[in-house]
Amino acid sequence: MGVQAVGMSDPQEAFGILSPGCEFEVPELCAMVLDHVVVPVFGQAFRSVAEPETPALRAAAMASLVPDNLAGRAALGRMSAAWVYGCAPRPAIVCLLISSGHRSSALPARSGCSLHEVRLDPLDVERLGGAQVTCALRTAVDVAVTESAELATATLWSLASSASLNCPLGRIRAAVAAASHVPGKRRALELIDDMLAGGRAWGQAATEGGALA
């Protein structure tokens, strides 16, 4: 038995996401999980078992949690974007980045999101699954300067190892070096230099250590 999102009345449905209120309610979706008809993607967003889990689908699922007052203005970033690209564990909360040039908005209570005002150039953001997501290179730079060494190392190796993302470590290092007024820049450069010096063995040790489990 299979199920597919139909109607296309909701942006998430157009990308294969099933969420409460679109066609089914929470009890029905949970019952379908038990029947192995659908699987959870993020929050209360589900997909059919026949629907491949692509970056666009993950972005659409995560976008369902973005508050209405930030939709279209905030981008999924940092570890949330890394998860969208399939290069990090599912995050506990949605990380949203908003350009410092935009009027700031407060997050509703218990939104499940964090909001950070940063500099975002047009080329830093792309559209996936109807959502704004930081591009792979910007995501890598943000992860390098904001996350712990262990998590950053595993995530950067995963981003750099994906041929489709075109984001090798050398390119990531150049982007970090070119960034200005960024806290954590020196530590990030040292981390990437260690990764480059350690070569592929460092990446294998990081991923086998379970950081991406």
C-alpha cells in the first residue's frame, strides 16, 4: 500500500510532504507510520515510503516549522542546512538566518526555531523545496565558525565529500579566510588546516566515531 501527497494546494505537498491538515490528521499519519506506509521526515512532516528523501524534500519538511512572519525572509542555515544536504544529523531545532538588512522579527514562543541576524548575500542562499536554504559553501563556512570541533569536523568532511555540492575543503578554507568580522574565524581555519594535513584518514576517523550517526 502506498500514499502520495496530492492536490498541490500546499507548498509542502508539491514536494512530497504530508503534514497534518493537508490530507490526513496526526492520528492517521501515526497509524500509517506503524503500517510502514509513511515515515517521519522532520517535526510533523512525513513522506511516503515510496518517496525518495531528497534535499528538496527535507527542506520542504523543515520549512513547515518556519513561522509565518519569517517565511520568505529567513533561510535555513548552519546545521539545519547541513541536514538538508544530507551531511549532518537531524537537528533538535530549526536554525534560521535572516539578513541584517531586514527588519528583525521575534520568534513565537515554543516555535522550535532559533533566529540569527547575519550578513547574507544573494549568492549565499538558494531555493530548495520551496524554502530558502544557505548554499553548501556558506553552510560549510557557518558550521566551521559556529560548531564544536567534533561536530564541525564530521560535517565538513561530509559536505566536502559530496561531489554534487562542489565544496572541497580547499574551497571551504578559502571562503573562511575571505570572511571578515566573523567570530571563530581563526579557530575554524586551524581546524580546516588540521583536516587538510590529516587527509582522508581524519575524515574516516571522524565519521566512524559516530558524529554523524
